[in-house]
Amino acid sequence: MRLPHTLSSLGLASALLLGSAHADELTVGGKNYTEQLLLSNITSQYLDTLGYEVETLDGMGSSVLRQAQENGQIDLYWEYTGTSLIVYNDISESLSAEATYQRVKELDAEKDIIWLEPSDANNTYALAMREANAERLGIESLKDLAEAINDDAGLTFGLDSEFYSRQDGWRPLQQAYDFRVGRDDIVRMDTGLIYSALRDGNVDVGLVFSTDGRIPAFDFRVLEDNQGFFPAYALTPVVREETLEANPELEGQLNALSELFDDQTIAALNARVDVERDTIEEVATDFLETHELL
């Protein structure tokens, strides 16, 4: 099999200066964390097998990646509906998952960016607890959590700085569920450290991403969001309109791949990298071979 060429983030800036890909080439983008690196690698290997000439530019920040696609330097990548709604289109109103998808599809079409069929994977924010601790306290949902806090359960929280301060983050969440946590009960840390802090008992509740592989690996319970406070972040392939026009079969091919992803599948793939320490490339290859796509 002809493996697609992958550029590291160190070579990204110079690569983007080369301009958009030719019609017979596809440039697959990706962000700079495990889930996105897996998705870009899976997609590149899949499209390469289908006969496309593929180049992969991953390890990018969200805003840089989005700008690269708008400029025609990235043909396609996997984006989250909530990211486009809130970050790229500055829409703050609370919408259902379907309404979020329809809104970003409409808004981004004006920029010649086409949203294909969303997967069943929703990588949204969530709060999680150790399963045994949540069971002992009878906490299954954010409503239960709020009641426990208001009954002086003395729980400590691990949050990252962004969520703690953002306008749709920690403060509005407390208002929505009518609870209040004192500053002394909050530990702010990098996102990746929250998982180990929660596992090791250094905090009782942690901010997580719902498809992170460490959730099942570390036996965490994700608390139900009774009020639908957290926006939907449905994982979806997004493609430049010009790219689809030049490659009319691409839409169906990417939609077929999108059908294979849900929360459990993505979490299991992430866990193989973050917990079992398998490489991105071998996990991507195994996934495609399992589904007879290689």
C-alpha cells in the first residue's frame, strides 16, 4: 500500500505557503491531539487506498486549521459542530444537536465549506467522577451533583483554566444547575492532568471530554447533563466545495467512514494511544482493516 505523506507541525508553516492542492490531490488536515491525529491518519490511509493522492497536514490548532481550509490549503478534516457554532461563527444561543448541525451547515456553506453527514460521536464537555465514589454518593447526573454540593458534600473539582473562565463554562454551569463551589475546592490544571488527578483521588470531580479513552480505562462515570447545558460537538467531515466538485465520489466515501464512528468507538481508539501506548499509525491501520477498508 502507498502510504500518504505526513508533515509534522514543524514543517506546517512552509507547507501552507505552497497553496491549495491540485484537483487530483487531497490535503487532509488535523488538530493537535490524539483524537484528531487518529482521524486524520485513518482518513488519509482510507483515501489513499481508494486511489487518491493524499497529503496530511496535522498537529494544527483549531483556528489555524480552519483558516487553512478557508484559504484553500486544506481540503478536508474532521470538525465538531459546537466548535464551528461558537468559535468560528460566534453563535452563543443554546441549540439542540440537530439545530447546531443545521446552523453550522448553513453558515459555513456561505464560506464554501460543506458539512457532510455527522457521525454519532459527540466529543463535548462533561463532568466525571470515579465510578466507586459516584456510586457511594448516589450521583448519576449533574442535578444529583448539584444537590450533593448544596448538602455540603465537600467535593473538590479539577478544571482547566479555559473552562473555568469562559463565558459558556464554569460560572454559567453553576447558574444553570443552581449550585456554588468555593474557590478553595477548585484545582485548576492542564486538561490532560485532570484525568490522572481524578483517577488518583486528588480531586473528586473532573472536567473531561466525553470521547476520551481514559474515561473507560480509568473507570470514570460521566454525569448526565440533565438540562443539555453542554453544546453538541458532533464529529463531522468538512470539505471545501471546490474539492467535492472536483471529486464527486468523495462525499459518499467520507459519509461511509463517518457512519463507523460513535462515542464508544472513538473512546476505544483514543485509549489504545493514550493508555496502551500504541502508535497513531498502527491504531488507524487496525481500525481500517477491521472494517475491511484496507
